[in-house]
Amino acid sequence: MPGCLPVPCARWPRTWARAFSSVDASERVHVRCGSAGHVSVDLFNRPRDSPKSALIVHLPPRPSLDGSGAGALPSFLEGLPVASINYRWGSGRPRHASFSPQWPTPIHDTATAFAWLAQTLAPPGCGRRDMYVYGSHLGAGLAVALSLTETHAHAAFGIRGLVAYNGVYNWTMFLPDHRINHPAGKAKTAATTPSEPAEGSRLHRLRKEMPGLFGQPYNLFDPFASPSLFFHSPGLLVPRTFSMSMAEEMDLEALTSGEDATMLPPPKMPRKSHLVFPPRQSTLKIPQTLLLHDAPWQPPQAASASENEIEGEGEGEDEDDFDFDFEDECEYEDQGASGTGNESSKGEGKDRTGGASRRGRRSRHTMAGQAQELAGLMRRSISMIEMKERSKWDDEVGDDKEEALRRVRIVDVGPETANLELNDGGQALALEWLQDRM
């Protein structure tokens, strides 16, 4: 990724391939990552043989510790040309390896594999070929980071769209000093979910895995790990640990040094401010995006008590909500709760356009909250940066809010399931979204 994190390869990667027998007849390619070993890429449905067909770049929900592969494709991708990147990420050390694949190994693997794909599967001559990126869970954050930094408007072979499911797009939200953990004023009583991830939820498990995934807290502040930080500064000081606030660190330091903690000045938090992304002089463009998330997780007792309220698996709600000011990551406008929208058998969900707006609904530590923050920031960038610049030379530019809502959709696909992949309705929605563009 030019101008961003360095990719640990001094030259184009040396590769070798081997075909192996499987139901989907995939081909595995190992791409050299400098001194950090190899990342494997699985090619499904012969993407080499169809240079005019769109290519799906797949980032699996869980990493491959040793690069051997993370599992089968989600069913909605089985009939499409797919390149699945088996990124490495974790606290363990692979056998015979001289490194531990903590952050930033996964983004290096992703960038290296993408560079190989862009060189190897490009269409011949002056032809054009589209790429679409799909990632879920841990792969969703990588998919967003890749798409935001590799979507060039006029690239002959480039990323045109992004689908991400249940990703963490701002890991700094888990830090004790993040303001989401300190609701003020009316927000304390307005919160509909606690300031901690619900016990037993996937987000709760990811928070427990965070030290092993990232090693040090400063890695959470890398925009490639937390893509929301491409659009705004974190507004936080980098702590020494994952679990202690700056005030607690100062108290502990005073206790060990024998100083009076009350005499030490409190740490001054930096102001959170919006950033211009993509940069005005770059060729980057916010891609067409579909952000999918599960409904907030409920413990088994609560889920059984409210099961009559669940209308069906995958019948999520299309959240065409917009807040240009974006003063709070968890606050957005909810357009219409009257239930007047139609429900699609393909899982498109409800188009919520029928009622009065509600402000202040807070999702906090949920997959919905992560998606809402990112969607608001991407829409704000389209409206206030891209469309504003375009209006200087295009007299027929359309409505900026409509364009932002069209380009970035966010959909609740229903209750969390035992599987890491989308439910049937969500997969049907993702496939339909891709087919409309391919």
C-alpha cells in the first residue's frame, strides 16, 4: 500500500503453486513475505482462466496461524472466481518460525498477497477487471483497511466494492479511557446496552483475545488495525496496558514510587478531530460498501424470552441512518420504526423509511456499534470531502447525502448464530449486492 505500512518484500514475491484435490478444485499459491515466511492464497473456480470476470478477494473470519488455510468458502461465494488470503495472526509461534504472527503480520500478509494478485491476475493488454473484497470477523477489518487504501478510481484492475460482516473497525473502543466507556449526562440513562461487551458475545471473546492479537496497546492505534482512525484522530493517549486507564497507571506509578498521587496533574487527553481521508491529491475513492452486522447479542435466557419478537433469520434492517456532525460514535438517526417497509425473501430486510427520526439510540459495544461508526465516517467523507470537491467542476453533481447513502449501506442481518459466517438471508443479500455490480 503506497505511502502506508511497508510490505516486507524487497521485490515481487517468488511463488510456487500446487493443485490439490478438493470439492471446490482450488489451487494453492505460496507468496514469499521477505524474512517472515510465506502467506498462502487459495484460488477457487479458476480465476486465471477468466481474466474478464470479476475477482472476489476473500479474507476469512479467522486467521491461519501457519498459513495452511482457514477453512471453506462461505456458500454464496462458491460459484465465483475467488482468491482467499490465508493471513497469519495470533499469539502462538508456528513450528520452525522465527517470529510470532502478531500485528502487523496480518496486514503485511494481506498487502503482499494483494500485490501478487494485482500483478498475476491482471487482464491482458488494456483490458479492465473488477475486484470486490469480502471479509468477516477478523478478516472484516483487514478487508476494510485494504479497500480504503487500494480503491483507485480509474485503475484498470482494481477494487470496486466491499462487503464486510461483523468486523471490529475501531479497537481503541475497548480501552478504558475511550469515551464510549464513560457516558456523560443523559447518555448514562439513555444507553440501551452496557458499556462492556455482553458476556458470551463474540465481541467479548475478541476483547479477551486482544492482547494476544496485538502484543502492545499502541498497535490498536494503527489505522490499518482500526480503519475508523483513517477518518479521525483517536482522542486518546496510548496506554501502557490494555486493561488500565491512564489515571490507574498514574496511581500505580505513584504507589510504587512513594509519591502522593493527588499532587500529580491528571493526564490531558488530546482532542478528537476529523481527518481528511482520502487525501485530496490522491486517486483513492471510498468504495461502494455493504456493512453487515448481527443484532446485539442476548444471553440464552433473554433470547428465549424475546424469541417471539424475532421475525426471521436474515430479515435484518437496512439502516439508512445519517449524522454528518457525528459528534458521538454511537449516535445516529434512525429513520422510521413504523415497520412499513417490505421484507425480501432474499434477506434484504426492512427499508426503514416510514417514521419519525429518533436520536440517541446507542449500540455501544456491539457489532452494530462498530459498523455504525465506520458507516457514519465513510458517508461523511463522501458528502463533505468528495462531493464538495466534485461540485467545484461538476455543475450537475447530485445530492451529497443521497450519494453517501447509496455508496455505503449498513444492514442488520438478524440474531448472532453459532456459525462465524452469515446466515442464509445475509448470504443471499451479499450475493445479490455483488451480482448487481458485477
